[in-house]
Amino acid sequence: MTKDAVRLLRYGRPDAAFVYLGSVDMTGHGWGAMSNEYVDMVLAADGCLGQLLGAIDRRPSREAERWLTMVTTDYGHRDGGFNDEERCTFVLYEGDGVEPGVRDDARMVDIAATALAHLGLEIPAGLDGTSLTSGTPTIVS
């Protein structure tokens, strides 16, 4: 999947792209979040992300484009239960015209609202999300 996504991002003309690197999630469920297999899969996903970002940087039309990259999970994963930490997620983002940031207060609907705002599209009535990149981001260290 990464190879196909790299080709699309490097040579295609997408207005937006969503790439799901699901093997980290699957490995966490199968082997546990504290396993060596999980750590290895996180490192592999990091390599895939590097390839995707490199494809964007090498686009022939890159200088004339405005990209926003967001990295998130569907929820946190730790071995041992469904506590507040387990249900938390984060969003890492960076892009043209956006100060890079890390948010630990994001909701899934905020990701959709952020993408729509970056594309210059109106956030539809009824979507509860707000753009994470407008205003001053909360930087978590």
C-alpha cells in the first residue's frame, strides 16, 4: 500500500489523500502494546511515513502547492484496559502556512474539520469539529 500511495503522492494530482497504516493497530491487538513486535511495527510505520513525506517533497509541482500532513491514531493503546489514557489520541501536524504542532486534546471530528479548513472548504453545519491549525496550537512536550 505504501508503494502505491508514494506513487500517487509523487506523480498524481490528489486534492487530498488518506493513508491508513493499519499494521501497527493490528500488531498491538495481536501481540500487545508492550511487545517487541509492536515496537518493530511502529518503526516500520515511521519508515513508511518517511517515504510518503519524501514523495510529497519531490513532487514536480510542490512549490506551487499547499500541503498539510496529519498523523493520528484511532485511540491510544496500552496493555491493560479501557481507562482514560487508553481512550486518548494525539495529532501531529505540519504543513504550508501552519505552525507545526502536537495536540493531545483533539477529537476525530477535529481532524476532518482541519482538513476541510486547509483545503479552503466550509465546515458543514452539524460537524462538531474545529480546525486544529487555526489560532495558536497547543504544543505538548
